[in-house]
Amino acid sequence: MPKVLVSDPIDQVGIDILSQVAQVDVKTDLSPDDLIRIIPDYDALMIRSGTRVTQAVIEAGNQLKIIGRAGVGVDNVDVLAATRKGIVVVNSPEGNTIAAAEHTLAMMMAMSRYIPAANQSVKADKWDRKHFTGVEVYKKTLGIVGLGKIGAHVATVARAMGMKLLAYDPFISHERAEQLGCRIVEMDVLLQQADYITLHIPKTAETTHLINAAAIARMKPTARIINCARGGIIDEAALAQALQEGKIAGAALDVYEQEPLGESPLRSLGKEMVMTPHLGASTEEAQVNVAIDVAEQIRDVLLGLPARSAVNIPGLRPDLLEQLRPYLQLAETLGNLVAQLAGGRVEALTVRLQGELATNQSQPIVVAALKGLLSHALQERVNYVNASLEAKERGIRVIETRDASIKDYTGSLHLSAKGSLGEHSVTGALLGDSEIRITSVDEFPVNVPPNRYMLFTLHRDMPGIIGKIGSLLGSFNVNIASMQVGRKIVRGDAVMVLSIDDPLPDDILAEILKVPGIRDAYTVTL
Ligand SMILES: NC(=O)c1ccc[n+]([C@@H]2O[C@H](COP(=O)([O-])OP(=O)(O)OC[C@H]3O[C@@H](n4cnc5c(N)ncnc54)[C@H](O)[C@@H]3O)[C@@H](O)[C@H]2O)c1
Ligand SMILES: O=C(O)CC[C@@H](O)C(=O)O
């Protein structure tokens, strides 16, 4: 039975799902060293934001197949290291959207009416009403940075509260922003015009310290800022200084550059600063949603099924994947074949989707072709997760084309690769729903199923040559299972494709190449 380690608190419903297929160990509060020590025993790791899955953890996780993040952000996972090792990383992109948006709105209101400080004051036996006069959000301008899932829900509710909405998101269309009642503006305009600024973007190199001293200097002195996205998008030292100097009116933070928050000047600020300890996703509903979402994906991957929200494999809905599965197998077989014909050091792979296949999403097919292409060199180390990265790191250029007008089969796939043995191409199609046929080799038409051991020759189409190859293989005690010749013109060049029952002896190619009329010969193991 596979083993799953749950290293952060996860709703029981997730544990129950995992327990259907795996032994589940819940071990929260592990130190980084403890995690590295025990991870070699596990096939899957399920986390929230508390566990840092570093390169060292991933390298130690020899059995790891999947890392499941019960939430949105995967910035606590070294996704590149996981990808390199072929480990799927999945998340729950929508399970806590409402929770995070509602927390943002709660923070905006709490900050506007000084609710946390007023609450503390009443609990300290005081009755101070003058000190806590707040401001209304009605008719104020809210600047939303990042109009994705959470930003959009914040926009919908804030609009209903009578706020005017500006948004900065270079990846969102004006139409989508309009639907949400937002006006798309440049960041500088948003900084200058907003009364409230709320951040709903991922933390990337580009967004780190997006709100720094210079950005704060552009803001109104009455402006208030909310960060329920990721720590580090705001420069905390610059924010603390701006609040101390009254350069802006308030801030509400749920996330911090370091979590848990250590010593920080933010802690000593007054009622203008509202802080929560990364509670954006902490609702009962969200925790059930994310636990189900991620546990189901871990269960599926452990059962050999695809994950629906993998962050490091081409996004593909499981129903589409099911439909494409025979073509993925075809792409992998052809990739493996063309790599061996082209020899080592493939520089470029061209993938052409033909006929009805040309209307499909090409990315998974390209990934499958790359997996096949690299499988000879990397064996089981290459998979759908790391094939593209491995190809990129080897400097393999990938060219994708489509030609819907090629209709000799319903749908077919043409691959050509340039390697140390020159440029070679293969085409393949499906017979019925899933039987693979190789339908051309170097543009010569054939129709053969792939076989574990194969021999391909390029020769002159002349009498006697097939017999000579047959006798030669016989003299090496090699049994031929099937043989086919493909040619374009009579007595021109031709290819011969032989399926063999056993591996071909190493020295046989040299003998084949001595047969008069043989121009080239390749042995292939699929
Ligand atoms: N506090 C919490 O507990 C909590 C809970 C859930 C999500 N989050 C965080 O909230 C953030 C948003 O989550 P989401 O689900 O809305 O994500 P999303 O992917 O739906 O939306 C992110 C948006 O940011 C935009 N964007 C990316 N780079 C940008 C840039 N440089 N400038 C402006 N816009 C940019 C994208 O176009 C996208 O529209 C994430 O960082 C996520 O980790 C926090
Ligand atoms: O795990 C959590 O509670 C936080 C989740 C949140 O930060 C997210 O990105 O989904």
C-alpha cells in the first residue's frame, strides 16, 4: 500500500479519502530535518502553507510521486526541483477563493472602523468612543491589484457596497474588467487614485516588493492597503516607516515576508495596523473544499490516473486526457522511434498534428512525443511532468505545426527529428480506437504495428535484396516476425521494416551495411 505523509493540519475529510488507497501518517510540526529524514518512506506528501518543501526535501523523497498543496499558492514548494524529478505538484485553485475574498473584505472593514483596537479597548474595561471614529467605504475608490478569482469576488462585493473600482492586471481583458464594474488602469494611476488598495497577485520576482517606499510615496495620505495574497509583495520595513510617519492611513495584513512573523516593527504600530496570522483560507468550508480537492488528486495519481489541477504538467481536463490517451501513446512510440533513427543528440523535434488530430490541444501530444524521444536516454526518469524541462535543458528545439488537410487517416501524427545520424521522420495513426500503426518512415509509406525489436533499412529497390537480408538474419539466428517494404517509385529508393522476435546482435548492422544496395540500416528497441 502506498504511504502518504500529511505534514500540516488538514480536514479529516481529506484523510478519509486518502485512507481508501493509502496508509496515511499525519505528522504536523515536523522540523525541516525531520521531514528530510522521514520523506524517503512516502509516495505522496500533502501540505498547507506551513511546510516548506525545499529542494533538499524533494531530493530526499526518492519515492515521491506527488505533492498536494491544500490551497492555492505553491510558493512554499520548490516546483522546479519537483518537476526535474518528475514529481507532480497539485493544488486547489478554487477551494478557498471565497474564504480569502471574504477575509479581505473583513480586513477592509475592520481597518476602516478600528474594530480590533476598539475590541481590545472594551475588553480592557475602557469605554473610549472618541478614539475610534472610522471612515466609510461607500463611494470610496478601491484599487484591486490582480483581478483573478479572489480579486473578482472582492470586486463584486465591493461594488455592491457602493465602492468605485479600479484594477491593475496586465493579463485581464478590458471586457472582463468591465463585467466586474472595474476600470483597468496602470499601476501608477491606481496608486495615486485609490482610497483602498488590495493585492490579489501571486508572489513572483516581478511582484516582490511591488509596494515599496516609492510606491507608497505615490499613494494618498488617506489611503489604506490590504494584503491577503502573499508576504513579500509589500516591503514591510517601508510600510512600517510610512505608517509611523503618517504617510498613509492604514494597513491590514494577513501574510508576511517571514511566517510565522518574527520580531517586526509592524507589531508596535497602533490602531491603524490590523494583522491576522495567515487566516485567509481558514474557514470550515474552505478547509473542507481544499482537503477534498487535493486528497482526491493524490488518490487518483496513486491509482495511476491523471490529476486535474497539476501546476507542473500541461493543463488538461481528465475527460480530454481520456479521449487523447491513445494519441499520447502513439506520440510516445513515435518519439521513441524517431529518436533512435536520428541517433543521439537530437537538436530539434518537429511535431505535426494532421487531419482531425490537428483540431486537438497540441501541448499534451508534444509532451508525450518528448517523453518518447527522451525515454531511451533517460529511461523511467522521464515522465509527463519533466519531459518538456528535460528537453529544454538539453537544448532540443520543439516546433509544433498542424495540417488539417492531410486526410489519409482520420488523424495522424508526423514527427521529424534532427540528430547525430541526420534528419529522420516517422508518421503514425490509430487503427480503430487504439491500435498503433507506423504509416511512414522517412516519407516512405508503410503500414506496420510497432514491435519491441525492429530493423529499418534504406536500400535500392532491386531484385534479391530482401532475400539477402532474410538469409543474413537467419545466419545470425534472428527470427523475423514480419517484414514490409515501402517505396515511392519502382526501382528507386525504398525502406524495409522488419519486426524481430529477439534483440539484434551488436555486430549485425555492419554485416547488413555490406549487402549491395543497402544504403543505411538502423536497429530500434521500443
Ligand atoms: N491569505 C490566504 O490565506 C490566501 C488564500 C488563497 C489565496 N491566496 C493568495 O491570493 C493570491 C491570488 O489568488 P487567486 O486565486 O485570485 O489567483 P488567480 O491566479 O486567480 O489570480 C491572480 C491574478 O493576478 C494577476 N497577476 C499576475 N501577475 C500580476 C502582476 N505582476 N501584476 C498584476 N496582476 C498580476 C493574474 O493575471 C491573475 O488575474 C495568490 O497569491 C494566492 O496564493 C492567499
Ligand atoms: O493553507 C492555508 O491556510 C493558506 C492557504 C493560502 O495561502 C493559499 O494560497 O491557498
